[in-house]
Amino acid sequence: MRAIRRTNTKPEIALRSALHRQGYRFRKDHRIDLEGARVRPDIAFTARRVAVFVDGCFWHVCPEHGRDPTVNEWYWAPKLRRNVERDRAADAALTAAGWRVIRIWEHVPLADAVAAVAAALRGDSSADGDSSADGDSSADGDSSADGGGSADGGGSADGGGSAPGGGDSTA
């Protein structure tokens, strides 16, 4: 278990690199303190209140690639179930706080993942949840992700979330 990464997984790094190449600025593994919950999205656009999670198929029980453990099922089944429950609780807490939540499976092509994040940053209502990434929406609430700055001051010189040509960029 020591070798299992919580952050900086290959799919997450690929997505962050692609977003950065397109001019988006964000916080990685940024802790968000909400009422009754602490959440750490893999990528957070604090000014636009968009939280992106890159979920592994095994650890988060992907409906397409996830499989039931066959060895030590007594240990793994409850652990994986708790992971899914924690994901749902984090989605609900973020949505209630006005964040837009995007969940992307590790098997989603990079171009589709970037498009899903870009749509959420533009404020497209079709980008809520993870509908554009894999068709299984886990956070379907309408959120005001476009509204103003963030309470924590953002994470970069431009306030934490910039899109190319969006007026937030200082470059």
C-alpha cells in the first residue's frame, strides 16, 4: 500500500500538463475547508470554483473497468465502498458550497478530459458533474461556478483560475 499514490498519478499529471499548455492556471491538491467537510480535489480552479477529480478505475469502482476483488474480499470490498461513499459526500459538500465538480476516470482520453474541464470553466451547464467525461454524473446540482473571486485569494498571480482569452490571465 505504501507505493499507492494519493496525488501526482500519471493520468492526473497528463491532465494538468495539457491544461497548463492551454494556458489554464490552477491549484493542485488544494485543501478546501467546507462546513463539516474537508475536500482535496486533484485540480482546483479557486476563482471559478471548479474542482476536478481524476479517479482511478479500481480505487473508485469505475462502472466500465472496475472489478470486484477476488483476493481478500473481506478487506477490499468495504474499502472500495467507503471510497465511493467518500466521493459522493465530497461531491455533495462541494456542490452545496457553490463549486462545480468534475470527475474524470483515468481511462477517459486526454482530449475529452481537457474538453470537460474547459467546458466547466466556461460555465457550460452540460459540464456539471462528469457527464462529458464518462456519462455517469455524480454531481448534478446547478452551481454558480462563474461567480467572482475565491475566499482564499486563489493560488496563482491571476486569482487561481484563468482561461485563455478569458480576461483573467496576466500573461
